[in-house]
Amino acid sequence: MTTTDGNALVDDLAARIRAMIMSGEIPIGAPLRQAELATQFGISRTPVREALRQLQTGGLIEVVPNRGAVVRVPVPWEVREAYEVRAELEALAARRAVDRLDDASIAELRAVNTAMYERSIRIAAGEQVETGGVDNDQFHTLIYRAAGNTRLGRLLTELNDAFPRNVSALVLRDNSRHREENFREHEELIEAFVAGEHDRAAELMRQHVSSAGEHLAHWYERRSSTVFTG
Amino acid sequence: MTTTDGNALVDDLAARIRAMIMSGEIPIGAPLRQAELATQFGISRTPVREALRQLQTGGLIEVVPNRGAVVRVPVPWEVREAYEVRAELEALAARRAVDRLDDASIAELRAVNTAMYERSIRIAAGEQVETGGVDNDQFHTLIYRAAGNTRLGRLLTELNDAFPRNVSALVLRDNSRHREENFREHEELIEAFVAGEHDRAAELMRQHVSSAGEHLAHWYERRSSTVFTG
DNA sequence: CGCTCCTTGATTGGATACAATCAATAGCAG
DNA sequence: CTGCTATTGATTGTATCCAATCAAGGAGCG
């Protein structure tokens, strides 16, 4: 439910390109040539241009005036900035969600959290698991959907889409301590929801997102060297 | 300083159209025809399309797939939603600004606040005053510039640009009580900055923005009837 | 040998032509 | 007079063409 519809083809296109960047199919720093994308999708350059512009305003790609677009290489301080803001907004979402989460939604939160946890354990054990389905974003999305503020939801989505690759899928997969931490923090949060404690829910969420941002920034710090060297 | 440059012509175009909407030159609910705007600016439809899409993602205009774009009619609950978020973000900006505002910036804040206050008094007295220069947005912009978080600044700008017409210029002009209130709240805020009180600055800002949002929502409520009847 | 300037190739930016879509309305049947 | 359908006009959506721009590389000069 985006407030203004726009154009279906262009929006789909933007979403597909975004997904390709997020999944790593189009790597960080790679150039995005309009003609190339156009032939690849079997359409003209015109809608591709608009889709790229859309991604540009989101900050996912960088457009140099007559030289083309590249997937943005996130600088750690940008990640920290974004997550400082995100912590505040998610805290607001959590506070608002306290009074709006019904029993079914609480159950869904628990289900998503445990499913995600068990899945990540299986992955860590080397087992091959289907990638789709539950993930970390879904947990948070459930909360800010419940918050019932569309503007808030839009801004959080925008922040989520600002950096390539999926936070949970990579950071959580690489580090078992963070995985445990993530699961426990989500559980505490659910407890606060059930208990109806607004301030506690907000504060827990703030802390949770802050530390997640710190982990992600570190991930990009480590990553940046490998990106540039090869 | 927008992080990604994009295209100068299109960005300027979007800014000009936005300004025309903000100032009321293009009224709320008016259709924005691509061909019309193109001839008006002496260019082709292509950049106009991109500029409109840009305004659309900002939420200022609404685009119906094959029927054209119109200036969005703000619904009061949307204003309330946006200002609830904005209150949180401006509170964060104020908290961060406490440690980063030097004496010169404090002096500038005071100057802008008093200048704005005196100007609004002269306007209320019926005097004709040049419209440009200091205004309410400038006061707030100074603060979130000082906050030193570019992402935060971008989001706040985005929120500011989401609704037609200038908040201060209209709401403050119409109501002397709000004018006094606004001036006093700004002064208190500056006191908190000078005293270095993080929590107080954040809380004052939160309250200040909240009440401003309430005023604006009321303004749109009253306005909506006149818009629809003619 | 190094520096400058010009050419050239690749790519985006803008203009225009054409197709698709939708709402309004006129015409017709019942 | 009412309801349905086909046509039409206006507008956006897409494709294609040409111009503008920039970086890289090579020729010529000091």
C-alpha cells in the first residue's frame, strides 16, 4: 500500500533492480548501464531511467551526471547515521505498537522469531535451507505495521532499503553470538509488548537497533577492504 | 549538499514546481499536466516527467496511472502522522545539537528567532514586509544542520516538503497566540542549548513540534471545507 | 621525455513520434 | 426516458532519434 500509485512497470522495475542489488547479484560498486538493463529486461531505456532515478533518491545507487550510475559503496559512518535515526523511529514504532498488537500478532511475532532462529542454526550447521520466508526484516515489519502510522512505515522502509544486502542474512549468519543476542532481544521485546510496558518496549527497541547498526557498520568496515582490493 | 547529485535540470525543475505548490501559486488539488508544464518551462516532457516522479515519491503530488498528477490534498490524520514522526526526529536533532552548537550558531538562532518574531508582528499590524529571508523553517534547519547527521537532515527535509504551503507563514500569521507561543518555545529551547541540557532540549523540541503539528492539522481541517466547496 | 590538446568511443540527457489507456459522451436499443 | 455500447478526445506511457558530455588515449610540440 504505497500512498501514491505511480507507474506499475517502473515501480516493479525499480523493485527488481533493488532486489538484485540487495541480494548481491549486482555487486557493490558495479556500474548500472541504462542500455544494458533495458535490453536485459526487454524494454526501452525510458522506464529504466526512471527506475534508476527512483533508486537514486533512495540513496541505494549513485548517479554521476554524464557518467552513469553505480551501486553505492556504503561508508560506515553513513550506516551509523542511518541507524541512529532508525533506532529512534523503531522505538517510536514499538511504543505505538504496544497498544495495538493483538494476541494473534503477538503469536506471529513469536513464530517468526523462533522460526528465524532455528533456520539460522540449521544454516550455521551447514544445512542447505530455502532462502525465502521468515527473516529479521519480517519481525520488524510486523511491528511497524502494527504501529499504524503509514508515514513511519514508509520512512523505515526507506531506511531499510538504503544499504545493499540484507542485514540479518549476512550479519546474523556470520556471527553466532549476534544470532543468540538477536533472538534474546526479540524475546525481551515481545515480553514488554505482552506486559504493555510502553517505555520499556521503546527502550529495548532503541538498544536493539543501535547494536544491530553497530554490527552492520563493522561488517561494512571489514567488507570495504575486500571490495576495493578485488 | 545532496549525497547523490543526479541531474541538475531535473532537480531544479522539481524544486521550482515544489516552490510553486508551496507558495500556493499552484493550488491544492490542481492538476499538473506534463505537456502544459513542459511548454511553460520551454522544455520537453521528458525532464518534466522525472521531476513529477520525484515530487511523487516525496508525497507532495499524487499520480494516477493514466490520468495525470494532482497536488495532493492533505488529510489531517496524515499531518498528525507526519508530525508525530517529525517530533521524534527533531528531538533527536536537538539532543545532538546541544554539544555541537558553537556561540556563533547560538547567536544566529537568537537572531533568526527575534527577527522572525518582529517580522510577524509587523505583518500582523498590516505592514507590507518582504516575504523572503528569515522564517520558521530556517530556525529548525539551523538546528538539524548543527546536529551533524546528514541522513537525519534529509529525512526532516523530506517531511517538511511533504505538505503544501509554508507552515509558519500561514499558521503563525493567522493566530497571534501561536506566534507568541512559538517565539517563547524557541527561546526556551535556546536556553536548554546554552545550558547544555540534552534531555530538556530534546523534550522541549518534541513538545514544540507536536503542538505545531496539531496547529497545522487544525488548519488543514478548517481549510478542507473551503477547498472542496470552492 | 613529458606536457598539452584534440580526437574518439561510450554513455547519459533531451526531444519527438507513436502507442496505450481512460473518461466522457453521443448514439442507439429497449 | 433509461441503460448500454462505441467513438472520441485528452493525457500519460514507451520507444527511438539526436545532441551533449566526459574520460581515455594518441598525436604533436616543447
